[in-house]
Amino acid sequence: MSIFLILIQIFVLRLIFKKLNFPEFISFIIVGILNGSDLLNVTPSYLKNSYSLISLIALIVIFVRASSQIKIKIFDKKNFHILLLGVLPGCLEIISTILLCSYLTPLNLYESLMLGFIITAVSPAVVVPSMIELQKQKIGEKNKIPSSILAVASLDDIFAIIGFSVIVSLYIGFNSMIYHQLINILLILLIFIFVRFIKNKKIVKNIENLFSKVWFIISIFLFICVGSFLDFNIVKESGLIGILIIFFGIIFRSIGVLICLFKTKYTNLEKLFFIVSLIPKATVQAALGAIPLSLMLKMNLCTVSGYWILSIAMIGIIITAPLGAYLISIVSKKI
């Protein structure tokens, strides 16, 4: 009965969000919240217990899609700014997060760093479909802007995931859970590299078509699962603070993007497009957001910090995903 209720909610909310031109995965988060323990409490336990596996599959799918569509040589000397964009803006956003967390939240340094690495990651769920569509329309292809942004988003996410895993290992010590986390990262990296070496255009197109369908299915499970973990009391407490952290993070990230693009071939509008394209957050936040909480629960630690991290990660998704998608659609028409 609970599955039937969830399916109806998905169908109705997805239609509403499509009409509003909002990213549909936000409707999945709302379904998760509605059916979480604070409201209807009908989310199947096996779904929550499968969070680690679901998040791993989601990351693999999205990295395969991104890798298959990158049409530039990432490590070419003339593309040094791409490598820089994959690291510097994220570092500045993390610094902003740590500074604000130290004054406004109950998070310690390690927990603030975990949150920083989680929310700094750019959302492939928004960026990848948007850039693939622009490539099809030949928009920004003169300077290979869509492909460059796909490369930047992928590097940014790899940096965020590796950084998050290192901080988690320092936070709880190296044990079997961390060992599995590192294996997962290595697996994602190897798959990303393997897909980069596929040169046959027909095979690449088939991969994209297949994994876009897989992504739709796995994204439903991922975002419902994450939404169901939210604690309303912590959301009320962290709401305004979370908005502030996300807002200043965007400002610091944008400054980092401009620094990376200083004295490059891009026009001011194209630089603006890089900035807005690197705003959205969703996939990595959903895939990693509940990991600190789940680790704290397994180790019988105080879970307040875990709920804070998850709440701010979700606030980041709800604010930046529709905002980023809207700005991408507006600015792309002018480049």
C-alpha cells in the first residue's frame, strides 16, 4: 500500500514540477519528506537501508554520462584553466563554509569540512542534461563551452568526493567502512577513465541513451531516500543559517571561477555562463549528505551534527538546483 501511495505522489508532483519547469528530482525529495518518519512514516525500511548502494550506483551513472560527453582533452596545457576550475572555486566555497559553521552551527572542524566538501560539489543531475542539450543545439560550441563545463563539473565532483572521504577517515578512523568508501571512489574513477577511452561515437551515444534511462530510475530512489532522512526540528533550527552558508558559498565560488578565467579567451557573457553553470547542487549532496548521519548512527555517536549536515545539504539542493537550471537556460541563449 505504501509503495502505491508513493508512486501516486511521484506521478502527481512530477507533473506539477514539469509544468513549473523545475528540476523533477526536487519532487522526489518532497515525496521522501512526505513519507519520512516526521510525517506519514511509510518509506520502506529496505529503501533506507540500501542508501549506500543507491548512492554508489547514482554516482557511477552520472559520471559515466558526463565522461561520455566530454569532448576536450582535460590535461592539455591549453586547458589548464579547466583543471583550475575543478579545484579552486570549490576550495574557496569550502573556506566560506568552515568560517560560517565555526560561528553559526554546532559543527566542529571535521564536521564543517565534511559539510564543505558535500555542498561544494556541482550537480551533474542539472549540469549534464543541460550541457548535452546545448551540444545538440550547437550552442557555445565555438569555444567548446558545454564540454568544458562537463569536464569542470566532473573534476569538481571527484575533488569533493575524495576530499570528503579523507575527512571522514580522519573523523572516525580507518576501519572497514572507510575501506569500502575508498574502494567505491577508486571504482568511480576507473569507470570514468574507461569511458573516456571509448572513441566509437555510436557506442558513446548508446551509453548515454542507456544511462540516461538508468539515471531516471535510480534518481527516484536516491532523492526519496535522502528526503525521508530529514529531521524537521533540525531543519527549522538550521534553515536560515543553511541559506546563509549556501549564499556565501555561491559568492566565494563565483569569485574563484572569475580568478580561473582571468585572461582566457572567453567573453564576459561566457564567463558568466561558467559561473551560473557551476551553481547547481543535487546529486553529490544527495549521495553523500546522509553518510555522516548514518556513520554516527552505526557508531552510536551524537547525531545532531549529522542531521545538521544533511539539512544544509538539502537546503542547498532546493535553492540552487532550480536557480541554477533557470539561470543556465537564460544565459545560454545569449552566448
